[in-house]
Amino acid sequence: MSQQHGDRGLYDTNAAESAQREAFTSGEVPVAVYGLGKMGLPLAAVYADVSGNTVGVDIDEGVVETINRGESHVKREPGLADLVSETVKDGSLRATTDGSAAAAGAAVHVIMVPTLLADDGTPELSMLTAAIDTIASGLAPGDLVIVESTVPPRTTVDHVVPRLAEESGLDPDAFGVAACPERTVSGQALADIRGTHPKIVGGGDAESSRTAALIYDEISDNEVIETSDATIAEAVKVFEGVYRDVNIALANQLATYADAMDANVTEAIDVANTQPFCEIHTPGPGVGGHCIPVYPHFLTDAFDVDDDLLPTARAVNDGMADYTVSMLEAVLAAHGVEQPDPTVLILGLTYKANIVELRNAPSLSIARKLRDSGVRVLGVDPLLDDEDWIDLDDIERVELDTAPTQNIDAVVVVTPHDEFETVDWAAFEAPVLDGRQTISSATEVPVYRIGGPWPTPAHE
């Protein structure tokens, strides 16, 4: 493949690898990153830092304006604000809402948009398709399209390549496509992109794989693993998420034995894990975010396979909200709370500690179930701003410093943000259900833990 995008492409078997690397790192190869969210912006910033010539595309004008001022709209991502400021200032990074113009000017196109679930649980690819169509409007022979988004296996070969060819009018052999799924975690995105884990690359063809591996060998300090094809690369990322969901489900299912056994299941798990062939996760009030609760559906709702395990794991993890509420009711009963409308305080509403993300957060299900049973639900989350609270109808917002004055009957820690490390638990004068095993046993108030023994009923 010798035809290139204005002699700026990398998808060219006739070019020397050293020359291609130089072209990429010197800014001769324009890059466009589509999607500037909490994972897309760190990726675009690293691409800009390495290539010196990256444009980020997003449909949100506010996001684009913020970035072009040299600021980051993504909170609590170490190093990102400085990197965005530096790359915007030196001209390596710029942002736009004009995706077609960005596509026309780029030779490497990187897709980083979320894959959500439709109401029926099936993978919803509308954002990916919109990005594909935008790229196709400016796609030229010799361009390389990289899918960083996590997608169901076979998406690249069955959807991305045919759609690009159809919308661009190009023969599929005229451009390259590779699946290179992100393996990043919020709060350490820059480190992950630069090499916390090996980078996975799988091309639609051998040249696409080679070219993508060359690019990520410059971006990442870690090993670049070339899989057999794009489908394998996609499956790697999905399998990673499914493993965690199933393992957490095992831990959560074991936690439900604590009451019947009258034993501390989490202690048993900790000790069991001292054996090298055992690696059970820690039980908790549920699984949230845009990854782990979603990825199993990329298999179960995308392929016709007789599978009982993955749906069961999903049901167990989704059921932990009910388990948490039942344990809270037992805590209230054990401490003599008999009024019809007790007050429960939830500490931490986002799905993960120190991460601003409410999608699929366990706290929301817990709050809704408590409200349905007549409980007054208060919530504290220092990460959320006024806009984040607009749709939280089941939860009354309070501040951490005034929460102890609210006549609280019980506290449940759902998400242990750093701000809670210095909480004076005695000030609440109420029992605490520690959903994440983060509170010291030396505290002066009764502390109960998911996976630990349930409280003894007050009448016993």
C-alpha cells in the first residue's frame, strides 16, 4: 500500500519504519481524536505530546472552548491539566466541533467514544457510528483508523470497516483499521496510556496491525502486544471487564452467607487469598460505572450463546443494593429505631472513590430502595457540583460538616472518597454500615460491614 494521505500517512509497506516513526513524532502525520471525555481528553493530550500535531473532536462546544483555553474539564486526573495547558500552548493540541474538517486534515483517526447499552440491554453503537461517519467524510487512501473504544468483539470487522468503506466510497483495502482498546482507569489515565499495562493492538490486516503497533510503541513505554486480529484485541478488553464482574459477584455472593453463618466472611476471604491460587475480590454494595456492569452485555446480548454464568453474575451484583438495604434495616432495628420515617445518610454517591461519575452508581439504587420503604435519605458527596445534583431526586443534599446535625439514625459508606478519611464518626451518634471496609475498627460507634456479621436483633 503506497498511496498516502498527502504523503502524511503511515499505512505504507514501502516506507522505512524509522522514517515512519520520525514522521509521526515530528508532527508530519496529523492525528484526530474523536471524543474528548474523561478518557478521550487524556488520550488526545498524550497523542499531542508525542506527535506534536493532534486535533481533538467533540460535539460539546463548552468542552472544546475549555480545552482551547488550555484548561481541562476532566476533574481529578493527575497531571492532565498541566499537560493540556502545555500542549495547547505550544500548538500540539487543539479542539474543534467540526469533525469533518478534522477528518479531512488527519491521516490517523482515533475513536474514543463510549459504547452504551440500549433499554433492552443490547450494545448501542450510535456514538461509534457517528464517529465513523464523520471520519468517512474526510477519509483518504493511506489513512489509519484506530478504535480505542471498548466494543463488542467483531465490531471492527463487521461494522467499522464496512461502514467506513460505504460512507467514504473507498475500497476497504485503501485504508487501515485497527482495534486498540483503552486499558485506562479514571484517576490514573495518563499513566495507563503511557504504559501501566501492555498495549493491545489488533489490525484488520497485517499492515494495519504493524502501523498501529508502531504508533503505540512511541506512545507507550510498556510492551505492545499484537494480537492475531482486531476481534481478539476487542475480546481482550471485554474479557478483562467480565472477569472482574464475575469475581466481584463471587465475593458478593459469599458475603450474603455472613448472616446465616454469623461469621465475618471478609476475614475468611482475606485469609483464603493468602493461598496463591485464590484471588477473591472484596464484597461491596454493588458495581457501577460505564465499564464493568456494561461489558458482559457485549457478549451476552451480542452473541447467541447458551450462557448462564455472566447473566447470573450481573444479577448478583445488581442485587447487592437490596442486600445493603436489608442490612441497613437490620442495623436500624438492632439500635431501636422504630419510627416510620428514619433518616439514613449516604456517604459517597459516585460509583468509585475520588471519581466524578454517577453512571450505574450503586448509591442511586440504594437511595431509591430506601426512599420506597419510607426512609428519609440524605447524601454527601464533595465531588459533585450543583449540576450533578439536579437529577438526584431520591437524595437530599447535605454538606459533610453539617451532616451530624440532621438527627441521623444510620450512616452507610457507599463510596469512600479521600475527604471521608478524617470524619469524626462519633459525631453522628449513629451506627455505621461500612460498605467498602474502609473504617477502622477502633472507632467509637458501632460499625457493621458488608460481608461481616449482622447486628443482633434488639429483642435478643
